[in-house]
Amino acid sequence: MKAPDPFDGTQAHKLRGFIQYCQLILHNDPANFFSDRKEFLYSTSFLTVRAGKWIEPYLSNISNEDPSYLLKTLQLFKVQLFTLFGDPNDVRKAEQEVENLRMKESGNKRTGIKTFGPVGFHPSNFDTLKELMDITLELDTRYHERQKEKGSHQEKKPPFTGSSSSRPPQDSSSKRPHSNKNKKGKKLQASKDKPHSALLNKDNKLIGSEKERRIKYGLFTYCGGNPPI
């Protein structure tokens, strides 16, 4: 495997990645790193600049057996690194990330667990993350089951037909067909009656000129029609 990138102690956000990569290499090759001392010496070989200056006194006295003076285990080495070069707000940031975690309505439990996972690897949250994931999975399952029930219920619901606004508009001209016909009939009747009334005097008798015209042309004086031949 590729060796880890050196850690100089100036970028706190890179410390966790450095430690994790060292652990990956150590666990992948237990034949060579079979003791805490070997793991400690391998990890310290990649410390430079500020971090390298800090480890120098310990390495110069590596043969000393005083446990209160030497960092002889990898666990103690990690604790000291996080104390000196880690982010002092690391725990608080992790808590804020957990508090601000939200799963969108369109999301599902898989995407939710992927989001929760990285936050949960912080030591302060690791013990409770399993319980949080279990609760999240249960709530997510119930939520999506409820959404399916609501969808099937809406499909079975009959369409609403009681509103008068849903009825098609009626043609206003079809509401009063008889009145229009009556008006037309009255106009035609008036046009037919008008010529006859113009030929009568106030006593309802033919005026002189019309009476003479009918006699001249051999028409009936009463109706104005032609006599039979």
C-alpha cells in the first residue's frame, strides 16, 4: 500500500485522515507490525515540521523504559496527537452536524444512512449512532408505507360531480326558442296584413281607387281574386 502523506501539525482537519490511513496500513500487515512499539515507530516516521519537532524528544530517548515519559503505545500516541494538533472544536462540530442532519422528503433510508455514517465515526457519537440508525430506518419505513396508503386511497376515491360549475355551459339561444319564433311570426303576419289595411277606409270598405281597379280587371271586389273561367 502507498505510504500515508506526512502530517506537519499545521492543518488540524487532516489529522483524522492521517491516523486512519496509518491504522489501515498497520492492520493490513500484521506480520510486520506485531507490537505497539513497531506501530508507534512507523506512525511517527511521517510526522514533520511542528509535529516532527514535538516527537523528537521521545525518539531521542526511545531506549528509556519509564512509562510516564515515553509514548509506547499507538493509542496513547493518537490521544496526544489529537490533544496537541487536532481541532479543539472537533467534538462540537460533530454534534452540530448530527443536529443539522435532515433527510429530504424524496430521500430514503439508504441515502439517510450514507449521510449519518461519516458523522457517526467520531468517538463521541459512535456509541449512540447504531440506535439512531435503527430509529431512522423504522421511521423511514413507516413514512413510505403511509405514503403508499394515501396514494391508493386517492386512486379509489370517486371524482366529485356535485358542483354546478362542472356542468357544461348551455347555449343562451336555446333557452327561449319559442319567443323568437313568435316574434318572427308576428312580423310576417303584420307584413301580410299591412297591404290589406291600406286598401280600406275607416269604415273597413275598399277605397274608391282600389274598387275601380278590381272592376276594371274583372276581379272580385270582396277578396281581389280572379273569377273562375
